[in-house]
Amino acid sequence: MRGQRIERLIRITSRFLSSPSSPISLTGLADDFSVSKTVISDDVAVIDETLQLEGFGRIVVDRGRAGGAAYVPSLSPLRRKTFLDEMVARLGQSSRRLPAGFIYYADVLFHPATVELLGLALASDFLASKPTIVMTSEVKGIPLGLSTARALGLPLALCRFRNRASDGPAVCVHYPTPAGEARAVYMGTKQLGSDDRVLIVDDFVRGGSTVAGMCQVSREFGAQIVGVGAFILADEPAKKAVSGCQSLLRLSPGRRLYISGEEAPTEPYDDDAEGLTVL
């Protein structure tokens, strides 16, 4: 009997983890494992307690007639702080400095295990906003947007900087760049609807022109923007093309990365007068 319950707990947990933020019927689970709904409820309570102890979210149970439950992923404050501290230290390594004062971070966003935690952390900040779709732009925004969308159990809408025939009909929106030029961004008409609640995600926000372009796309479709999130947000310039952007990390005027919500470091990154720019 003990072995049977351990196996059942593992299998139920795998179902929750493979479908985050998606309801699973407790009655269906009881039928699948040939046990009572009370037994399944006890199992779900054990899984919920374990996930919360690990700091990776919780199981939310609908006590209504349907009796469904969903794994809602999030990072506990301690696990989040530890992870973001590691990100700051990792991106601050001198080996990441490139010619012309750039800092390299693309490998972080394109590493599946790392970007999954970044998406989980970002999704935690917008659970209360109740988005129905996540929007991002190519290229480095894609892995972060996708991991955030997966954690929220939502689809991802992608803005492209050139139209592709395989995307079908598209809406084109022009937005100004910091250099004073007009740039075009395209969104397939089948990706977004007027009843959508959009969470916009970007990898790095300096002036916010790209995010402003995505906001224009959302408005063109008549969708509601419920939040803007980023991996890194630059402190300068202070005035952005969009307001209310939340980020996991910030880049200080002294070109030092720090966790959003903490005090910005005042000393420069190093003795290099050029400082660092995010690439």
C-alpha cells in the first residue's frame, strides 16, 4: 500500500508540474487511480505542502462542484533572492566584458534551466494581474517570454521586426526609436484578440521604445495591457517611453547590476571609464 501511494504521489505531481496554472479534475484523478476523491485530496495536500517547503509555488484547489486543482508556480522570497543574487554575481564577472563596453548575457536567456527560473520569478510578479496572454519581441525576448507564459499557463504572442509569410496576415505598427527613426513591428492577426489581457515581457529595457511599440500593437488590437515586465531595467534614462515597468534586475548609472527593490550601488562597476552596456 505504501509503495502504491508513493507511486501515485509521484505521478500526480508530474501531472501538475507538466501543466502549470492549468486545472486538473480531482474526480478524474480519483478515477484514474481507482481511489476515492478523499484520498486524492489528501495526496494533493501533501504535494502542496512539499512544493511550498521547496519554495516553488503551491497547489490551489477549487472547492466548487468541479473539484479541480492547479499548480500555481512561484518563487518564495528566499529562493528568489538567492537566485537573483547568483544572477548579479554571474553577470558581473569580468569575463563577460566585451569590446566597446558591452556585457554578455545571451547565454543566460538561452539556457533552459536558468531561463525557466527567470520566467518563474517574473510570472510570480504578475499572478494578481490575471493576464490571458504574454507578448514579447524577437530575438532575446523569446525564451524569457515563453518561460513566463508557461509558468502562467498562457500562450505567447510574438512581435516580429519583419513580416513572415508563415505567420499569415499581420498588423504593422510603427514606433519611434531613440535615434529619431521609425521602426516597424508586426503581429499576426491570429495571435491576439480584443478581449485579451496582455502581459508584455522584454529582456532589457533602457528607453523603452521597443516596449512602447508592443504597447501600440496591443492597443491596435483593442487588447488591455495589464503589466510590463523585464529581466533588466536600466535606471537611465529616468524617463522611459512607457511607465510602470517591473524588472528582476536593474542597471545603475554606475553600470552595476542589482536586484529590483534593493538600494542601487553608488560605486562604478570598475575603473573602466566606459562602464558597461547590456548586450
